[in-house]
Amino acid sequence: MFEKSTWIKLPRNVVVGHGVLDDLGDVVADLSVAGRPLVVTSPTPNDLVGDRVRAHLGGDPATVTVETAGFGAVERVVDAAEAESATYLVGLGGGKPIDTAKMAADRLGLGFISIPTAASHDGIVSGRSSIPEGDTRHSVAADPPLAVVADTEVIAAAPWELTTAGCADIVSNYTAVEDWKLAHRLQDVHYSEYAGELARMTAELLVESAGSIKQGLEESAWVVVKALVSSGVAMSIAGSSRPASGAEHLFSHRLDRIAPDRALHGHQVGVGSIIVAYLHEGEKGMWRNIRDALDVIGAPTTAADLGFDDETIIEALTTAHRIRDRYTILGNGISEAAAREAAVTTGVI
Ligand SMILES: NC(=O)C1=CN([C@@H]2O[C@H](COP(=O)(O)OP(=O)(O)OC[C@H]3O[C@@H](n4cnc5c(N)ncnc54)[C@H](OP(=O)(O)O)[C@@H]3O)[C@@H](O)[C@H]2O)C=CC1
Ligand SMILES: O=C(CO)COP(=O)(O)O
Ligand SMILES: [Zn+2]
């Protein structure tokens, strides 16, 4: 008897383009969400476009500002939503407020709208929240946003490094998918051909456009946002972050534990991806293509670019497998000698 089933949750509306923040009222009407919104944001996005967003939302919005990601922040948002009798949430900003809003909305059983102000990573569309806790990180299933409203005018005006971080997060899909296939072969982890291919193809298309992704061009924000949407959809199809998060993400999450806020998520996973590609395929593999694509985009390719010393990179590589129960090329841990060899050969240290 055929017993397979799947439940793919996707946003209902994805609105991307110049000035689309001004369409927010129409988006809200189209979703049939009513009542009072709670805007979950962080200081800079709130200063930049908070008032504009609140004006278009209507319904006397309340606001909560998140400065640090974590379960504490989620609790604060849940409490604020209850105190303010909010009927839906709006995540406005980078990954920190969007992930916090996503998880709080899930806890409250409310819908939420994602309004990224930076194209810094692929969580803007996905049904996953990535929440740090102590020495580990939880990739928590949550409902994806009801709608995503990505204004390329706002995103293009954000610091360029946020966009290059988003690009690097997409490029890292190459190694994430290789790790997923490996886990499928060695550990019988379920692999979705559609999600894996979509994530890989998204990375490929972005690398092909790398030369035309340039600071100051709104078109570049458009290209990157579309790739982030596609990668988020791959995660929704997979029902996990597997298509976009492998050993390079474990490495980045470990760096976050060792030195929080030193470098951007996307930049760390990009450098991790260079090393992880080398671990997968050795000297003649994809690692050079990944490094060159990151280089063309202007994303970091070395420890020094990220602001880490060599020993921190080695520590993160040799302990990254402990971050969470996710089988990757790192297996049960790689030796210090192997980590050093990979990092030196790829020029990361
Ligand atoms: N759920 C998922 O699938 C994924 C989740 N993530 C998570 O997302 C987080 C990282 O996201 P990231 O966006 O880098 O982090 P942040 O939300 O911290 O944003 C990075 C920085 O950019 C600032 N900022 C945001 N928008 C603008 C703008 N338009 N102009 C100027 N500055 C701006 C923020 O300001 P301020 O300091 O005021 O906040 C912050 O300093 C991590 O926690 C990561 O794990 C990452 C990938 C996928
Ligand atoms: O960053 C992500 C995908 O790019 C989310 O992955 P995690 O599940 O590792 O947090
Ligand atoms: Zn990521």
C-alpha cells in the first residue's frame, strides 16, 4: 500500500520590487488578516522604515524591538502580543527580528508577514526559525510567513555587506546539498530530489550572475532576493533546512558561539563552504569555483576577511559537529590536522 504523504507550507503572497512597501495595505487586505498588528523589528530597520510600515498596516500597530536573538526574545514578543491583543505579527528587518516573529507567531497560532530590509539570508521566506540557545542552535519548524514584502529600493540602500552575505548564504547551498546526499547515503536520512535540485540550481544561477551583482544596482537586490525566495521554498519543500544548511552552517553556528556578532551569518557560511567543498572532493573539487564566486561578489573568502584568527577557525571546524544532530562530511568530528590541512590548502588561513 502507498503510504507516503507530505505537507508543504509556502507563503501565499511574495511581493518583490521597487517601492512595494507602499503596497502593504493591499497585501494585508488580500490576506484577510484583520485587527491589530504587532511589528517585531530591530533598532535600525525600525528607524529606517518603521513609521512607513506602520502607516500602511493600519490597525493601530504595536511595536516590539528585538536586540538579541534567542528564546528570551521570542517570549518577550509572545508576551507583548498577548498584552497588546495583537491578531497578527509583522517581522521587519534582518534575520533576527524575522526569525523571532516567525517563531512567536507559531507559538501564538497567529499569521505573520515578513518584511526584509536586507537580503542577508534565506530565512526571509522559509518555514524555519534558527534560534541560538547556550552552546547549541535550534532549527525550529514554524509556519512560513503568510506574505513576504521585499522592497528592493530599501534593500538596495542597505549596507552592501548584507547583500553579499545573502549571496554567500545561497552559494553555500552547494555544500549543504552535498552533505544532505551524503547523510542520505550513509545514514538513510530522507532526501528530496526536488528540494535538493532547487537549492543547487539556485546557487548555480546566482554564481552565473555573480559578475553582474554590483553595489548600488537595485537590479542586484532583485536577483539576490529572488534567489533567497527560491532557497526558502526549497527548505519548505524539504520540511527542513537541509537543502540550505550543511557542515558550513555548523561551522558558522560554532563561530557564533565562540565570538557572537563578529561576522555576518552569510559571510561565515560562505567561508565554511569553501572548506567543506574541499573536504568533500579534495584538491580538484568545487572549492575553487565557490571561492572565486564569493570573491567576484565581494564576500569574504579568508579567516582574516571575517575577522577571525587561524586558531578560531580550527577550533570551529573541529567542534562544529557538536552543534546539532545533523550528519555531514564532518561526521563525528574531524582531526585538528585535517582541519588545518583543509583551511591552509584553500587559503582560508
Ligand atoms: N530561518 C532561517 O532559515 C535562517 C535564519 N537565519 C538567522 O538570521 C540571523 C542573521 O540574519 P541577519 O540578517 O544577518 O541579522 P540581523 O537581523 O542581526 O541583521 C544584521 C544587521 O543588519 C542591520 N540591518 C538590517 N536591515 C538594515 C538596513 N536596511 N540598513 C542598515 N542596517 C540594516 C541590523 O540592524 P540592527 O542591529 O538594528 O538589528 C543588524 O545590525 C541569524 O540569527 C541566523 O541564524 C539565517 C539564515 C536562515
Ligand atoms: O541558515 C539557514 C539556511 O541558510 C538555516 O539553517 P539552520 O537550520 O542551520 O539555522
Ligand atoms: Zn544560512
